[in-house]
Amino acid sequence: MNWQRALWRDRAEAGVQLGEQLAHWRRDPQAWVLGLPRGGVVVAAEIARQLELPLHSWAVRKLAHPSNPELALGAIGPGGVQIWGEPFGRLDPELRQRLVAEQEWELRRRQQLYGDPSVEALHGRPLIVVDDGVATGLTVRAAIQSLRAANPSRLVLAVPVIDRQVAQQLKPQVDDLVALATVDDLWAVGSWYQQFETVHDQHVISILGAAHLSHRR
């Protein structure tokens, strides 16, 4: 990891800084913060805490190459959304079907485990969608496309760091894009954090549970 490039100690610190950029949403009576599991939920929790808004998860899944899990071929989201990166949309149909089937199972598992809201519950709301960074943009595109089906009143994407070219591609798909750093040729999101540990299911569940309790007070 390139420690000299790191801008944040961890995801929580990045979330605090993003929350400051989104201060005009504080206590909005309709807005919700949606974190993309798993790492995005950690960032989103700090935003929701500062803005005093409800926090929820919105699960999407990367479609990885069978022989190289780090290579993203595409992504899926709720409602049957499929996003394929070029030139992977021309993969063998049987391989595509297998990859999607495998990740659909995991997508449903996470939706149930984290208690993702229904599309109907999001209708007409301003939604602040949060991830811990955007390199290829595939999973974020899947999230945006699936959330558009909910007809939110506004759709805001908030991320600590994003690839410059991907940001240009995503801007027309959202009402606002808030990023702390927009960089060229972003390959490793984790290089922008001093600490970028793997986030496990139990951590996400704990964060969401604490946020729900806090917001009800």
C-alpha cells in the first residue's frame, strides 16, 4: 500500500469528511442514507450519524472472473439488474448465466441478513448512496440502476474517492455526485486508506443495528 497517498485513516474518517460535505441534508424528514455492503456501510454510518438520517443497506454484487477474483466482469443489483463491463458483455452465455446465478444467491442472502428496504419503501425519497470508493463503477452502476426503479425524488452518490473517467460516466445517472477525491487511473481503492480491513457480515449487522436504535431515540 502506498502510505504517502493515503488520505484517510480508515473508512470512518472518510465518512466524517463526506458528512461535512453533505451537511445541507441534515435532518431532512424524508432522506435516507444507503450504504453498499460491505465497506460502504461503514462510510455511510458516519454520514447518517452526522446528518441524523436513517441508515440502510443496499446490496449489490460484483461478478468476478472465475480464475481472477479481483477482475470485475460486471455486477448485479436488485430487480434483475445486470451490468457488464466492456468487452465482458460478450462472454460465453453459459458462463454469464453461471456467474449471475452464483451471485444472485449471495445477493439475496445479504438482502435478508442486512434487512435491505423494499423498493416501495424508497419511493419518492431523496436517497444518498454511499460506497467506500469507485474504481470500475460497475457495482455502483448496478446500485443506481436498481434504485432508479424506486423513483426516488433525488439520487445522490457520495464516495470518498472515485476514478475521474468513471465519475464523468456516472454524473448523468445521478442528481448529484459528491466525492472527496477524483483521481486518474484509480485501480486500488484501499491505497487511499491507511487501514482498509475486510468488513465482515457481523460488523455490518452491528453498525446497522446501532444506527437504527440511535435514530429511534
